[in-house]
Amino acid sequence: QVQLVESGGGLVQPGGSLRLSCAASGSLFSINAMGWYRQAPGKARELVARITRGGNTNYADSVKGRFTISRDNAKNTVYLQMNSLKPEDTAVYYCNADIFDKRWYNGWGQGTQVTVSS
């Protein structure tokens, strides 16, 4: 089973920056699109940003101009650079990927907490 492991969350003041990473591990697998979702308390999980294997990206309107998604295909890793963070960005951030491991399926990481507060 392919695992997605996130890192880089934490507590940051408004206006600050964080960089999230998500690495896929396992054997004999392939990954297509990768992305980040987030879920705040009492709210539904929402797309933050997504990137195809070829590098095409899309972002939620609320993060455009502040967040940048990127990936390293050789390392099967996706990143989310978050700048100008706001309190409303506080949420658990989840890594997501379209994975081929004997079959295609959609995989999730365990989540990493991002808290923006003074």
C-alpha cells in the first residue's frame, strides 16, 4: 500500500509563511495528479490546490496569489508554499494523490495541522 506522509504544519502568526511537504512511499507505483485539501472545524473538506504530473495547476480562489503548489516527480513529493497566511487558513491540511498500484485509486495522507494565530 502506498503511503502519503505530510510534514511542515505548525503555528504561525498572521502574515507568516509555512511550507508543507507530502512524500509518497511504497514500491512499484505511479502517481498522476497530486494536491492539497483542508478542513477547518465544522466545515467540509475543500480543495486548496492541485497539480498534474505535467505541472498544470489550479487553486482555490481564496489562496490564489498567496499559495504555490509544486512537485518533484523523481521524489514523488508535492509541496505547498503558503505565504501571507490568515487566521481563516487555519485547518488540517491533507495531501491527496491519484495513485496506480495494481489499480488506480485516490489516496489521502493523515493530515497536518496549520494554525494561524497571534
